[in-house]
Amino acid sequence: LPSRRAAHGAMEETAGAERGFDLFKFVRHPRTIVRLLSWLFGMVVFACITTEGYINTPFDPEAKCIFNQDYSTCRYAVSIGVIGFLACVFFLLLDIYLPFMSIGTKRKTLFVIDLGFSGVWTFLWFVCFCLLAAQWARTKDTRGIPQDAAHATIAFSFFSMATWVTVTLHLQSVSRRAPRFLCAHDNTVF
């Protein structure tokens, strides 16, 4: 019996390898598009803060965060942006690899990790958006502050939250719609 299971798993893996990877189909998939947008938006958030998010006055050589001079706000937004950026790369690679996995338990575990991370990251982007907006509203002296960078950071943190919500909802619908995808070798999700 164990040799029959091993042979069946090997046949499924071979069938997945024979089908191959269709890059055009993968790039057009809605989850891939939203992940790429999440990647881009996260990059915009941390790039805006790292390039224009700190200013100093002629009288004070120490750079201060443009969001109400609150270092933790800038650090939080940069951290969320960088980790979200890296997570998007990881989950895009996982999306490529997942349909070719033949072991259902590993497939399901990776899918649940993806779903859980997406849900948590949605919440963290929500916190980031609220924090940035609140600190910007409390910023009293905006002279010398690149306001377009602050507005872009706030806007793209909101867009990031929206894309992570979309990924989370899509993953939930996949788990309800195609439970066989999580257990057996089935490439119908892509």
C-alpha cells in the first residue's frame, strides 16, 4: 500500500511537470495582479518615507519624521512596507510553486499561512493608514515639509490595505470554492 501511494504521488508530480507553467495565465490571474499591486504600493510607502520622510531644520541637525516628528510612525510605516514588499515576493513565488505540489498537507499548510498572513497584514496596513493620517493631522508646522510625500504615503498605505483585503477575500473564496485544491494535485485555481 505505501508503494502505491508513492507511485500515485510521483504520477501526480509528473503530470504537473508535464503541464508546465503558463506565465501568461499566471500574470493575468487576479490574485497575481493584486499581489503585484500590493508589492508596488508597499514599495511606494517605504520609498516615500525613506527618501523624503525625514527633515531637519537649519537650527537642528537631527532629522525628524514629517509625521508630527514622531519617529515611531515613520519606523512603523517603513517596517510594514518593507515586510509587505518581501512577503509579496515570497507569496508570488509560492503561487507559482503551489499548483505543482502533490502533498496535500504541505499545500494546505502553505495556503493557510498565506491566508493568515494576508489577514494580519490587512489589519497592520489599516493601523498604518490610521496612524499616518492621525499624525499628519497633528502636524502643526508644515513649512519645509514635502507635503506631496506625506500625502502619497498616506494614500498608498490605504491602497495597500485595500489590496491586502482583496487578497484575503480571494483566498477565502478559493478555500470555500475549491477545497480539493488544498488536498490533491489540482491546477484549476490558476
